[in-house]
Amino acid sequence: MSQAAESLYARVRREVSAREERLWDVSLALHREPETAYEEHGAARLLAGELERGGFEVERGVADLPTAFLARTGSVDGPGGGPCVALLMEYDALPLLGHACGHNLIAAAGLGAALAVRAALGEVEGSLLAVGAPAEERGGGKVVEVAAGLFEGVDAALMFHPGVHDWTWAPLTASAQVRVGFHGRAAHPTSSPTEGIDALGALIQLFNTLGVLSRRLPAGSHVHGIVTDGGRATNIVPEYAEGLFGLRGRTTAALEDLVEELRSCAQGVASATRTRVEVTDVGGRYEHFRDNEVLSGLFAGHLDRAGIRLSEPEPGVYLGSSDFGNVSTRVPGIHPWVAIMGSDGSAHTPEFAEAASGPRARRVMAAAAEALACTAVDVFVRPEVSKRAWERLRAKAAAGL
């Protein structure tokens, strides 16, 4: 590594250290006032304000999402005018559980990295973006932002996620939410039993059929569902019944195949039960995460300086899904997992929410901010990094990985 690069890394670490107290205050403020998907008005206002005071030009309500924002700094605007790095912030919380996924830490680390890079590099030769991405837990804010073109021209999309493992990348599957509604015919089950067409019976049959299907699904794929409408009274044959199903596939292609299998099963059940069925997507689909080893390797090296060593994920373990997948399949991206509690714990629990405001979380937030910022510096000052990252992305895309 050149002496000039080492000097920049040292400057980044000093800039993050100087801001650590304020970054932790921001993280705790988000933690105290958790806001769920598309309701993150306070979080977006707080983060955008910090970036504005840090010298970024901020556009609020981007992609027609009131709680999304895009902050920009740099000497060149647009593709072809130097490297473009996007640092991503998530800040939505879970219903009833608050920040049990640690998005307060993601937001604070992304904020710290953005401010540190701008301060360390001065006038950035290219574009540095800080992207406020709402509704990761439900709704997929990044799906909408991708469709709106926010990531066009980006050479590296960088974020981290707190968890219970120290992994260089997160095995994140593709996912979709699908609503299935069966239409039957109401009747009295005693006086007119032959006149009714039981929509709930059809829905129950679909659950049974999917149970058989699940036993032959490949690793990383599964389907699970809940009944959202099962009728109105026990003395009325249900004329309508509805289920909501979550489907996951190891790859986006595997997910598409599974959605079609669900549709085929639903149509088969409808034919057998003389019901009519409607199968509709709910929200945008999350694509699988495509790790960029060029960038995640750099991040891991920088994080190692802070005493946190990342390893490869455990084979066969999948951590869920994220709308960051839709970003990572289009531009080089990283989504490393950094532990804030032991591997016997779990995200989406009250215990994890408590850990997200604890001393270990503070150390991870600061270390991740430094590593994200140093990785961004690599993209800006080492031209071969972006070139190799794009080559790796295209190779994995061609292989369907």
C-alpha cells in the first residue's frame, strides 16, 4: 500500500474518531424513537440535517418516497466523470420490537463514513453519495430507489449490517410476498350444504399442497404463509379466504421458479375445489445479494485494523433477505455482517434491540464507519479497484451467481 493511501486511511480514522460521540448520539436518538417502514420522518430529518451541516447537498423525498433522501458532494456530477461511491443508510425499525435489527447502527456508521470521507479527501474527485433508504424491513425502499435510477453511475455501493456473526458477506436470499385469494360461494352449512363453495377449504388445501412442495425445495428456498382472511362466522360457508405467503430462493431465478410453482399449485387447487383464485405480488421483490469480493475484501482488511476479524459465512446458513440485493445485482456492492452479540443470539428479538444500544454496538459502529470510509477512499484513489470490482460483478452475473 502506498504511503499516500496510508496517510488518507489515518486521516479517515481521525475524522471518525472526532465524530464518534456525535455519531453515537445519533444512533441512540434513532434507537429511542423507533419508526417503522415509511414512517421514518424523524430519522430522515435527523440524518439529512447532519449531512447538510457537513457540507453535502441534500435532496429530500427522492424516488417519490417522503422518508428517502440523497446527499451528494464531489467535484463531478454524473457517470463518466470520476468514481461514484454510495454509502447507504437504513433506519426503519420493527413493529413492537424497535431497532431489533440494528438499523440505528447502519445509519450512524453510514453517516460517519460519509462525513469522514468528505473531510479526509476535501474536494472529492468524483461523486460521493449518502443514500437514505427507508423501509428495508417491509416495502423495499431500495427497490423503489433502484427503479427511480438513484444508483445509475454508481461504482461502489457500501453498507454494513450488525448481527451475531463476523462474516465478510451476508448470504441473503431473494424474496417475495404473494397474496392468494380464493373466491367461493356462501351458503348455510346445514340447510344448504351443497350450495356452498368453501373458499377456506381451498386455502387450507393450498397450505397442505405447499407442505408437500416444501419437502423437495433446494437449500435456501422455502415458502411459509399465514391466513389473513378465513371467513366471517362458523354458520356461513366462507365465500372468500385469503393467505399471505413469503417465498425465498437462493437466487433470484430460483425465487421466480418458486413463485410460478405457488401459482400453479393455487390454480390446481382452485380447479379441484371449483373456486376462483387470484395470485398477486405484494410490494417489490427482493433480489438475492451478490457480494463483490474485491470490495468486501478491502472492507475486511480495514476492519481488521480495528481488531475485528471477518471470516467467510458458514456454508448452508442463510440470514434472510434484503432490498440491498436489488442494488448489488446492478452495481458492485458490499453487505458485511459484524457481530454486536454472541452467535447464540438472534436478530429480531428484544435482546438484540437491547444490544443495539450497548457498548459493543458502539465499538462496532465506529469500526464499521472507519472501514466503510477507507473502502470508499480505495475506490476514489485507486483506479484499479473500480475496474476489478466491475469485472467481478459482470463475471458473477454471467454465471448466474
